[in-house]
Amino acid sequence: MTLMLIFVLTIVIALLAQWQVRRMYHRYSRVPAASGYTGAEVAHEILRGAGIRDVAIIEHNEMLGDHYDPIHKRLVLSADNYHGTSLAALGVAAHEAGHALQHQQAYKPLHWRMAAVGATNFASQIVTWLPLLGMATGLLATSTGLAVMAGAWALIMTFNLITLPVEFDASSRAKAMLMRLGFVSGHAENAAVAKVLNAAAMTYVAAFITSLLYMLYYLLPILSGRSRE
């Protein structure tokens, strides 16, 4: 019963976060920035101003799949954000450029997150398959299963916790650079960009809350000396 409540609660939290970011993005993707720059141009100018010349700016077709790839040094923007001149497009492009600046400046939380990717992916496989292949079939003792699940969720939770300063810092850099370089101007444009980026950041907060709740679900019985049926 408790697991079902956590499942429903975390689904609701995730859906609300996704709904908010899509609502803010769609709202401000229809509002052009007065500067007239495209997202790709903004990203290029931010990188050039920071002396970063080895990061490629790539266009792709996945909506809201924008990201910075530190391994291959690519800044990937959706077509709408690559070519778009909206406040949403400029905010997203500047945010991803902010990650490139973090990488250049050896921002510690970014490097911690990069180092933890492999282990976190493995932990995600554990929490997906262990309840089905181990605990549910009786091949794994309940206490052992709880410990493994708690450990895996703890790793995922730690990864999500490290992600928070990475994302909030990139958004902070984005807002400052957009204003300083004149890509957005005035309180209204700055506030619009902030709404888009703040909504996006809440999806990472939702992921952290989700992993924290699941970790506690499996950890508390171990600490109290009880087992879950």
C-alpha cells in the first residue's frame, strides 16, 4: 500500500513538473526577443565570448531534448531553439551554453555528475529489474533485497542531488549572460526567460524528490529492524 502511494505521488509530481515546463515553454516560444538573435547565434556568441572554440552547436529534431554533451563537446539544440528567436529559445540555448562554461571552468558538481553517470545507469537497472527477478521470485532474501534497493536508490538520489546545483547554476549563468550581452532587455524579457528556466529546473527537483522517497521506503525497514512483506 505504501509503495503504491509513493508511486502515485511521484507520478503526480513528475507530471506536474513536466506540465509546467511545457506550459512555460509554449507560452514564451511565441514571444520573440527584441534582439532578433536565434538560439544558435546566442549559444555561439556566449561560447565565443568565453573563448570556447571546440564545442560544436548541433541541431536536432527532438522537442525539449536540448542538452550539452561534455564527452563529445557538443551543444545540442532542438530545431525550434536552434533557429528560433523567441525568449524561450534564447533561454534554453543560453542555459546549455552555461553547461559548456561549467565544463571549461571545471565546475566541480558537473564533473561529479559526469563521473557518476555509469554507476547511476547501473543503479537504475537494479531498481527496475531486481523487484521482478529477485525479491518477487524469492531468489533473494528480503533483507538483502531491501539493502540492495536502498543502496541503488541512494546512488540515484545522490546523482539527482548533485544535478540540482549543476542545473540551477547553468540557469543563473544563462540569465546573467543574456542580459549582459544584450540578447534580452528589460524586466519583462528577463522575467520571461526566468520563468522558462525555473520551470525546467523543477523537473530536476521532482526527480530528486522521487528518488529520495523510494530510498526512504527501502531504507527505513532496515533501520527499524523490520522487513516489508
